[in-house]
Amino acid sequence: MRDIAAQAGVAPITVSRALSSPDKVSPETLKKILEVVQKEGFIPNNVAGSMRATAKVIGTIVPPLINSGIADQVQGMSDACAAHGYQLLLVQGDFSAEAEDKAIMALLGWRPKGLIIQAFVQSKAARKRIATAGVPVVEISEIRGRTPMNLAVGISNFDAAYAMTQHLAGKGYKRIGFVSTPIHGNDRLRQRRVGYRKAIADLGIDQGDLEVEVPITSKGGAAALSILTERDPSIEVIFCSSDLLAFGAVQECRRRGWAIPDRIAIAGFGDMDLASQTYPAITTVRVDRYGMGRSAVDHLLSLAAGETGSGKSVDVGFEIIDRESA
């Protein structure tokens, strides 16, 4: 930076300010410094910069499998970060408390402005680390039933699954199966199953054993169709906890030559691009994942600026999208 300052005819502190807070430097001075930076091929040392308490970094943890729903969410976070002059730092994690603690420890090492977690923080050790670091946290999660550390952004997956199950029953389906990826450690999936079960109970339907857990792949959705139709040939519709599973079930029906929804109906969750593009188009629950990501960043920066949000939840809402598959 001393070399750049000498060439630009400014003080080293002015170069530092231009790179970290360009809005605090005059446009003419900033242009002069950036021209020298480009000419010399200078790369800012983000490791050193992250030692500042005010590093312009927001950390987030993403699941090992980034489906299009999570990808939309991350894109929303990234765009919101860019709009506020921040960088988004991603660390891969999963839904176990141990992995979560490791990922949070890695993020806190970068001294972020705050954290966005893709579920409620499970690990007591991680909660203690966050409290000690004094950084705000936004949990993108189920907004029903638990109190967030600072603030939660999301939907009631219970209400969404309840609404979809009632919607299917309202179309005349009585034998309604439910397919999910593994529930353990995932509060959103757990609440979808609870919502489905409550709707079935309120409808007075004796379902029997019409639930199954499979991996979150299209192959998993195909396997779920096989399991449930063998378990109960009279099953009329399968409600999948993700569109990817629903897509796999639709493809398996096509391989078998089964008409959808005449032979069996399929519904999904998430309104991924493939839900509207596959044939037949999939009935699903639409969630604005992109908007959820942007909202999480906006609220996190408000918390960092001193706004009180302890225990608050922000509901972004959902919509039932009725298409040809059910």
C-alpha cells in the first residue's frame, strides 16, 4: 500500500480507506488509486483485513447438497451483500450439531459482521461461541415452535404442509402418502411431516403406513414411489417434501407408463424450476427462497447496527401452486 500511495501521490491511510470504505474517499482520489492498483496487480490481503472487528464479511453455512432452492437463497444473500458492500463467505456443513459447531467456528475465525445459519443452531457449544463473539445471527428456518437466538427468517413449514395436504384432500384424494428426506436434525422437514400428520388427523383419514424417508435425489423419489405403491396399491397421491423427490416420482411413473394424475397423483414442495418445466408440471408449495436470502442479510445488518430483534420471526409466506400432476 505504501508503493501504491507513492505512485498515486496520497498517504498510505488514504489507500487503505479507498480499498475498505471507498465511499469515504473522493471520486477523483479513488479513481487515481484504483488505476495504480490495477496497473500493479495489487491483491488486498483479506486474511489480514478479517482481523478487523468491522470486516465487511457475512458468513453462512450451506448444506452439502445445494439444490436449486438453496442456490436461490444463496443468490439472494449474495446480491444483498453486494448491494451493501459486503462479501458472503460460505462454509459447507450438514444438519449434525458437531458439523455445525465446526462450521460456525471456522466462520467466526474470519471475524464476520454476522452469521446466517440454514437452520436453528443446535449445538450448545456453537451457541456459546456465537454469544462470546458477540455477532448477530439470523436463522433461516422453521418459524414455528422455537425461539431464535436473535431473529429467524422463513415460513411455517407446518402450515405449508398442512395446507397442501388439505388442498389434495379437497380435490378428492383420500389415500395420501408422504415422502421426506431424513428428518433428523432438520426442523423444516420435521415440521412438514408434523403438518401433514395433523391435516390427515383433522380429515379423519386412517392412513396406515404411508410415510417413507429417502435420500434427496430424483432416484430417491423414484424409490419412494415404488415403496409406497407396493405397500398400498390403493394409494392415490404422493406428497413429496421437495420438488426433486417429486420429479423422481414423476419420472418413475413415466417409465412404468402410468398416467399422472389418473393412475397416481404427485405433489412437491419448493417450486423449483423443474417443477414447472417437467411434464406433467408439478403441483407444489411456492416459497420465495431468493427473497428469503435477501431478507436474511437485510435483517442481519439491521441487527448489527443495533436494532433489537431478539426472539423475533419474519414470515415470508408461501403459496400453493396447482398444476397438472395432482
